[in-house]
Amino acid sequence: MKKLELHTTLEVYDNLAETPEPVQELMSKAVTARHNAYAPYSKFTVGCAILLDNGEVVTGNNQENAAYPSGLCAERVAIFAAGAAYPGIAIKMMALTASPVDDSLTIPVPPCGACRQSIAEYENNQDHDIQIYFMGASGKVVKSDSLKDLLPLIFDQSYL
């Protein structure tokens, strides 16, 4: 039997002010999106802002539904909107922020599994890494250079 070892490296900033200015600007848009989330059931809001290669920024937030599986996460709202409005334009960077509505969360919140798979699809199709920055309402900010750092064994079209 062989063991497969996986290694990943993430950068951790103590706070948003330590990140580069473009990240701060993008995260500000994600925070605005988070505050506009529709989360009446979970009371947990998520905002996402995506920077495209053409300079456009697309935002999304979580959208809940009384029939829970019918809702959609902020990351997928944003990435699908970007794909619909700007087909063929590569995604350079994503900023994510999540917290209960009282803005109390101070630990970074990464994308969920379903969102990781959706981001992987876009990253793989554009053949270009997507930088992902994520945080709570405040506190530390984590940077991933590629979705592959968060989901190293992605499922892609090579298996089909």
C-alpha cells in the first residue's frame, strides 16, 4: 500500500488592512453583498465579489428559500452571474466574507464543498488559477492561490 501525501500552502493575514489594496477594495464589495444577503432562516450571511480579467467586478450573496435545497450560496450566485454576463472572461480573484447577521464571526470561512466544485469547474475551464481570499466579518484573512489548494483532488471532465 502507498500513501498519497497532499500539501497546501495558504497565506494568512492578521486583518484586512494587511492585504494588498486591490484585495481590500474587492473585499469591501463582498462585505456590501453580505449585508444584502437574503438569509431569513439561517441568519448566516455570505458575500462574494469576483474580479474578472476585463476589470469588471461581479458580486453575489447567499439566497435562502423555505425549501432549503432551493437556495444558493454567494459564491455560486456570483460565479454563475459572471459566467452568464461575461462568458469567456477569466476570473482573476474572489473575495468571500461570512458571518451571522450580528457580524460576530472573526474566523475565516472558506467556500463550502459545492462552491469549491463550482469554482474548480471555472478554474479548470479557464486554465488559469483563481486567487481566493476569505474571512469572517472581521479578523484574519486567508489567501489561497488556487482552488486546488482548497480542493486538491477535484472532480473534472477527465473522469467523464
